[in-house]
Amino acid sequence: MAYVISGACISCGSCAGECPVGAIAEGDGKYEINADACIDCGSCAGSCPVGAISQG
């Protein structure tokens, strides 16, 4: 199951740099994870300073 980014995202971009497959991009008001590209590794969740990323 892919990870998801909640509305608590502060658009800092730290998660995008941690994703080994480039599945995270800046969206409308927050970053978004492409569920089809996500490999469910959790690297992004560990890098989020506000805890806005969780398993979807």
C-alpha cells in the first residue's frame, strides 16, 4: 500500500529528496505521492518534520 501525505504538509520538500524512485512531487498546496510509483519503503515518512506522511 502506498504512502500518502496529509493536509498537515508544510511543503518543505524534504520527503521528495528522500524518495528513491522519485514518486513525490509538489502538488496544489502540498506534496503528493504517486501511488503507482511508490514502492512502500517509508523513507519519506521518516524525513517529514511534521509527521504528515503515513501508510495509505
